[in-house]
Amino acid sequence: MIRLLPLIVVVLLSGPGAAIVGAEWTLAGLAGVAVHTRSGFVDLDATSGTSKGVIGVAGGFNRRWYSVEGEWLFAPGFFSAGNDPLVPSSSLATLSVNLIVRAPTPLVFKGVRPFVSVGGGVMRLRSEDAANLFSIDENLAMGSVGAGVAVPIRKRLALSGEARFVRSRPRENATPFGSAYVDFWRVTSSLSFSIRR
């Protein structure tokens, strides 16, 4: 999925009628939670399976039935838990490009449009434990797939809700116990503002 995404984007940008000129541009802020988190890294604070808050921003362009967007997402304290954590400082961040395909107009009900998304990019992991024995400082390739709905609330404003599964590519020999990875479900809502060129 990660390898195919750049090819998909190039085809959409270069195909007939898909020029960016005249497209509707959007900027969105998003917030939500990462749930059912899993990690192959050494988990000193036993955070696997917990929920973490996430925030982010996204921007891109819309055509009639699809969008291409870039997104940055940040989850502070991703590997930390409790009032006196063994991992006092940690975070997860993703930088990705996503293709969003919306339901065709005949399926629209009072402006509500279901959509699916597929994306790929880089996941940045950082963790510093108190003894500095199992610190994490990794950049891993990642992919994602999700689905949601978008609801217009004003002429240029829309509210969206989405559930998306995110998984990093495993890193071989990242820990003393072998390869490591991170995956989780994220449930987010976003408010987007559109500008037509």
C-alpha cells in the first residue's frame, strides 16, 4: 500500500481533467483519540491497549469525487502512563499523504457524504525512559486505511468524522528481542475550511 500511493497520486494529478488549477483547496484541524494501541518496542509503562489523545492539521485539494491531502498528526505521551511514569517523555507523530475517495453525488443524503481513505508516509517515534535503557528514536514508514463521513455546516465549512487504522512498517532488530512496530486505530473529528481558486 505504501509503495502504490505515490503512483496513485501521480496518476490523479496528471490525468485528464485532474489538474490542480481550478480545484477546491482545503485546510483542516483535527482532534481525537488513538485506541487499541500496540507496539513491538519495550513497553515499560504498559501502554499497549490504552487510549491517547491526538491532534493534527491537514491541507490539500478537492476534486468532485476525490481529494489528495497532506497531514501531520501528533500524540504526546504515546509511550507514557500513570502519575509517576517510567517513561517521562515520549511522543508519536505522523506525516502522510492521503487519497480520499467520496461517495458519488447520487448517494448523497442531505449533504452527508461517506468516504474512504488510504495513505502512506513516515511515523516518528520518540521515547526517553528514566534510566535511558530502552529509549526510542525511530522514523518508520507507515500506511493507513480508513472510512468516515463529511457533513457541510456552512458554505465553506465542513465537519468530518473518521476511523482509521494506522500501522508502521516493522523495523528489524529494533529491540533486544527482535523487530518492532506500532499500530493503532484513530478516531478523529475535523473542521475544514475550503477555498476555490
